[in-house]
Amino acid sequence: MVCLKSFCCCCDTRRGCIIIGYVTGGLSVISCVGSVMRLLLGLPLVLQNDDLQGQFPFNPLFFVFSAVYFAFHTIASFAVVPAVKEGNEMFIVPTIVMLLVDIVLDCTAIIVMVMKLVKPSPLENILIGGITTGVLFLPLLMYSTLIVISQFEELFNRPDKIPLQKRKSSKSLLCAQSMDSSGSSETNTGT
């Protein structure tokens, strides 16, 4: 796979990955807090207002889903920072998955807003702003994903690192040798 060697032409992918971890983590915290606040502030209004009994002006499940999603996103984003600093590539995988899910969600949001824009709506300006924002963030998300994948590849293909297959086979070989030596000592003492 082709790997990027620098982040924004000024620093390496390691530093870029750390920056991406902090920025996406910070944005995830803000989004998670916003979703929880909207849920906590919106539900009492519905419960107190007799006119809205049984009707929700918003879907509370949307805010529950987004709060949980952003909580996982926060954990994955902040986990990439120590993973990159310590050279542990496996803790980078959740961030890669979350960034790929972000790309899919961004594309889905753009498609939904374009479909909503086809019909005349009083929200036309908001939809155009949302589409513009989504289209502008899509290349940024893709670039961030490529930087994180490049750092993962760089850590995974280090020359001083033992490949995963060799680690597993050497562990199983050591276990087999220790079982053989303990089994042979038991048979020797029994006779």
C-alpha cells in the first residue's frame, strides 16, 4: 500500500497522527456533550408542556445514538496518541475504523441533504450550508484517514518488529517445548 510520508508537508506522519488524535478527540468531546445537553434540556420541556404530551419535537434516540457514538469516538481518538508515542500499532485500528465510519456518515448526510433539497423547503439555506460543510470536510476526513493508515503501516512494517505470525508460532513452539520438557520429566520421575 502506498503510504504518505509527511503531514501537511511540514512534519512526519507520527506528529500528524498525534495532531489528528487530539483534534478529533476534542471535537468528539464537544459533540458528545452537545448531544447529552440537548437530550437533557429537551426532555424536561416535553414532559412539562401539556400541549406536547406524547409528541417529541425531536427524536431522543438520535441524541442517545450520537452521544454513545461520540463517546466511542473520543476513546478511540485519544487512544491513538499514546499508541503512536509508544509504537503500538494495534491501538491505532479503532481510530482507523472510526474515521472510515465518519467518511460513510458524511457521505450519507450529504446524500440525505441533497435529497431533502430537491423538494422546496423553508430550510433551503441550512441544507445548502450543511451540504457545503459536508463536501468541504470529506477530503479532510479522507486525508486524515490516509495519515493514520500510513502511520499504522509504518509501525506495522518496522524492521525491528517481530511479525505477528512469527510471534504466535514462537509462543506456540515455546509452549510445546515446555509441555514436552515437563511431560518428559514426569515420566522420568515416575519410573
